[in-house]
Amino acid sequence: MRRLLSRLIRLHRREDGTSSIEFVLLFPLFMSLFLSSIEMGVVMLRQVMLDRALDIAVRDLRLGAWPNTTPEILKSRICDHLGIIANCEQEMLLELQAVSAPDYTLPDPAATCRDRSAEIQPVVTFRDGPENELMIVRACVLIDPIIPGSGLALKMQANNRDGFALVATSAYVNEPGAGGS
């Protein structure tokens, strides 16, 4: 018994492996931080590319490149310039509506996004306005995280649509004689 007790005391005094305990405690924290920063960088890249693609498409729309604009034409044009989001045309919902000139009433600030869990998607307004009318274009795209287990990705997936919504908004004025209804 005495021998066992002396071995336990010797084992208790040893300091082998103390750095392993620190590593085991801190490694998950630093890995989560590292993976979340990668995820945030990719989300920011996708957001910037969505803003850029919407601006390019709205420029053509403003100049009257498409006389009879449809959501499919605009989605196709945006997705052609986007290129960094998979299934872009299926994951995007577009809104196009005029701003009331007398009182400048803006549309609802909350963007309408696709609902992956529903067969029928939300109805959005897509009406081209008359000449000299201020138009608001809003694109909402759902994205999935690239590193699903990271801290930020877990927050992103907490969304009830099982994705993260990226929203880009742009405005333009219908030029006279340039494609307005």
C-alpha cells in the first residue's frame, strides 16, 4: 500500500504533459476563430461581387438595353457577372419597384428572400416604371457556408431558411425614351 501511495505522489508531482493540457483547451478556440475569419472573408467577397453584378446590370437597365425587362433577364445578367455563387438564378429573388415621386415613400426595408423550405416562393414586386421615375432594385441571394462546422457558419445556419441572405440594393431613374413602360 505504501508503495502505491509513493507512486501516486510521484505521479502527481510530475509536470510532463502540462503544455498538452493548454493546447487541448486553447486549440478549439483558435481554430474556431481561424475558420470563422475564413468564412467571413468568403461572405464579404460574395457580398461585394453581388453588389458589383447588380450595379452592372442596373447600368444596362437604366440605359434601356432591355426594352421589356423580365426578372429572368435581369437575374441572368446579374448571375453572368456574379460567378461566385452556385445556383445563382435559383437562389435569387429580385424586386423592382418605383418610388412614389410626391412623397418618396421607400419600399419595406426588409428584403424578401427565397424560402428553401417552401415549394411556392414569396411574391415580389417587379414593375418597371415610367420615364423619369426613381426605381429601386433589390436582389436577395441565399448562400451556404463553405465551412459548415465553424462558429460563424453555425450562426449562419441558425436562419430558418437554412442559408444566409445576401442583399444588394441599387437605384436608378428611368431615362426618357429608354425602356420605361
